[in-house]
Amino acid sequence: MRIHPTRLTASARLAAVSGWLLALAGWRCAGQPPAGSCVAIGAPHTSNWDFCLMLALALHHRLRLVWLGKHTLFCGPLGWLMMWLGGVAVDRTRTNGLVETAVEAFRAHEQLILVIAPEGTRRRGVRWKTGFWHIADAAGVPVVLGYIDWRNKVVGLGPAMHTSGDLDADLMAIRAFYQPYER
């Protein structure tokens, strides 16, 4: 598994079209793009549309990002498209050293935005996986809190939070941020 920044960079025109399409669908973007490398988490992740909204937000802000997805997304005729869009296939049925690989990628690249859905699935009420926190903590990069507010039709980037070394305390603060957005 290789983690490297995608070559997909939105032109000013594509960024404008993305913003226009979001507005046409009744959505708006909120928040500021991250200033440097980070682990960006997105929650809640309850629909396949979350991916489209994340991609539109990234294009709108002209962000080059890498996202992790289950390996089955990369099979078949659309597999190449998922990789071109910045996807990295993760086989969750086996141990693959993902945290170490991601930390090495942060060390190897000057600018890297790694997007992870902490739920690891679209099912509701599952316990969050903590790999995102371990990656950010070991790499010394902040966690940016990306969100989807379905009720108000807002897709946004919340605050950047540096890990404190206390996983439980950080998760409580992160979950508190997401409380209003849970569906």
C-alpha cells in the first residue's frame, strides 16, 4: 500500500463549478481549508453521498487529498477512478501496518491531507476506530474535523486539533464537536 498525494488538483474553474453544483443542490461549504498537513476525519458517515460531498468540498477549496477506502471500492471498472480521485485501498480483513505506512507518508511529503472516516463503515452507532488519532499523534500533525450537517445542508471543515497524548480525552472532545451533526 502506498500513500501519496493525488495528482488531482482543481483548477479555479473546477472549484467554481463544484461550488455552483453544491449551491444548486441547496448545500453550502463552511470553514477554512487546513493550512498544512493533517489527518482530516469526516463524520457522520452514513451514506454513499458523503463521498460526493467530501469530493465537492475538496474541489471547492482546491485541496489535494488522499482518502482511505475499503479495498472492494477499487475493484472492477471504476477502481482506476477511485485511485485517480486520491483513494487508497485498505483491506480491513488483515493487519497491514496502516498507521506506520501513513506516518511514513507524512514524513515523506511536505504537504499531505489524509481523509479518514473514523466509523470505518456507513452503519450507525458503531464504535469509532482510533487509527486516525494514532496516525496524527505519531506524525505530529493536527486532526481536522470535517463534518456533514444534513439538517442544514452544510458540508464543512471544523477546527484543527492537535493530539494531547490522551486518546480518551481527545476522543471525548472530538465526539462533543460532532454531537450536533449526528443523524
